[in-house]
Amino acid sequence: MSKRDYYDVLGIKKGADADEIKKAYRRKAKELHPDRNADNPESEGQFKEVNEAYEVLKDADKKAAYDRFGHAAFEGGMGGGGGRPGGGFHPGQNGDFASAFSDVFDDLFGDFMGGGGRGGRQRAARGADLRYNLRVTLEDAYSGLQKTINVPTSVQCDACDGSGAEGGAEPTTCPTCSGMGKVRAQQGFFTVERTCPTCSGLGQIIKNPCTKCGGNGRIQKERALSVNIPAGVETGTRIRLAGEGEAGMRGGPPGDLYIFIEVAPHDIFERDGNNLFCRVPVALTAAALGGDIEVPTIDGGRSRVKIPAGSQSGRQMRLRSKGMPGLRGGPSGDMFIELAVETPVNLTSRQKELLREFENLSEENNPESSTFFKSVKNFWDSMKG
């Protein structure tokens, strides 16, 4: 049976350029790959036919020969260039089978293995991401703020516009790898692929490097950036500034800048999520008799809190929605007032006299201590028994 026209096999018109040929091949190869067509016994033959067509049409010399002579260009007697001695080129056989298999693997899975199939080089490498640690006060975390930070980073060289070449000239194709970024060596059945040593995988070289950046296309510089810190941030919050990282190599896209927030400890408030805790010392008399006290709030205001008579140390009272605001519009937290009953010190003789008199009159006024010492007495009695 006669062979089908290679252009028909790939579903393209005669005279298609290299990009059209490659796109058509990848589309057909994915469509007809045997792993995707287990229920189609003809897919393997069709897959080989597609690969054979691509092996010829992807090569400029072989394509020119095929356009002129058709399949006869690769059969005995026509030569066709680059074939076996005395027999022309036979796609998909012997040493060329390994190359064809490698092409199929690269073109099918190259996007998942580093991008771009056989041309998996990175002519313009993306810049690195940067991290910046920013410490803010609790008040700033409550209200949010606009802050200017200075970030040491790499920026695009203005002398060569990021190309790395003197005067902004375009880099030239690497002669070692022909712009592929990789070189191949045949080892028996297998083809070993390595990064091109001449261009370091970029696929291009610069004959006259820029004197300002040394051919890198970027220089070190400190940048001033304005950062919006939203209200409600807490330690560990991460803010991403897209495109504000290091500039890419030779005009490549920049990386991102990640700002990590740390909220400094506060002298008055302690934070737990969106809730705030404030420990307030209270005089012994105020805790016993009750009364009102003023407490600070994180917004700089004051709140009046009523202390019930007989309050003990550790008692908590809640001020609703007086805590930290929720990040990105979430609900606000609460503020908890924790009482710390303070024992007076440096008493005068008269104060001591009054306290002793008070002690003699307050046998029934200390329910917690009465209950505790009753339990202690029962414990000791049971040990004796």
C-alpha cells in the first residue's frame, strides 16, 4: 500500500512553516498516542505514521527534498542526504528510532517537565521571588497603614534594556546547540541529552556583553515600594506583590515579592486571634465594694467597666467587638478585661489596725477560703482515721 502524503498525515497544507508543523504534530501525537487509545488497535500504526511524517518535515533539508521528490527522496537511489550508506534516509529506523522516541517524549511531556518540549531552554529566565520581613505595632495592625519599604533587589539594566548585549543588541543563536539549549549524544539505543555548555541552556549567546550589567541584563539596586498593610493582619500574614521581585535574566519576567508580617508585643494588650486581653489591677477595696473603672481600648479610646462587689482575681468581663478587626472584612473580635485584685503594701499603723479589726469581723465573708480549709480539715481527719 502506498504511503500517505506527510502533510495529509499531520493535517496541514503543503508549505506550512516550522511552527505550524510542530503544533500539528503535537496535536496529532497526543490524539493518537497508544496510551490514550487502548480500545483502538490502529492507533499505534497511526501514531508511528505521524511520527515518521514529523521526522521528515521538521528538518529543513529533508522537508525541501520531500517537497521536491515526495517519498522517493528517501528511498534507495535518491540519496536525500543524511541517510544510511547506499539507501537514503529511512525515518523511524535503527539509530533514528531513539531520536524519534525522544522527540515524542519531549513534545508530549515537555510542558510538564520544564516547559517547551525540545526547546525546553529558558532564553529569558524568570527572576527569583523575594521575601521581606516587616514588623508592625499592634495599633498599626488594628487600623492598617500605608508603608514605604526599601527592598534591595535586581532590576532590569537600563543600558541594554535587559537584553544583556551592549547597546541593546539582540543575542545570537548559540552555535553549539543551534538554539535548543541542549546537546544530545547517542549512546547505543538511547539518546542522552545535556544542558549546552556554551550557552548554559539559554539557547543564545551574547557576543558583546553590556558593560554595565556584564551580560546579565540586570543590576543590583535598592527600590522603594509602597505597601498597603490591611487592618487585621497578624504575625504570619503574607502579602504578595506580583512582579516586584528580582528582574528576570535577559529580559525575563520578574519574580514576586512576599512580605511576611510580624506584630510586635504590646505593653497593655495581649492578642489571641482577633480577641484582645487586658489585665487590669483593682484595689482590694474596689473589688470588695464594687465600682466603676476606666480601661483603654486598642483604638485609643476608653471604656467604662462596672466591677461587681466581691469580685475575685481572674474574673473576666467582655467588651464585645472591641478587639481586632477581621482581616478582609471578617468579624471583629472581643476585648476581655481580667481583674487582678491587688493587696496593699507599706501599710501605716492605722491601716494595719483597721485591717485587724476588719479581719475579726469577717469570718463569714470569705466563702472560698472557708470551703478550702474545711476540705483540708476533712482530708487530715481521714488520714488520721
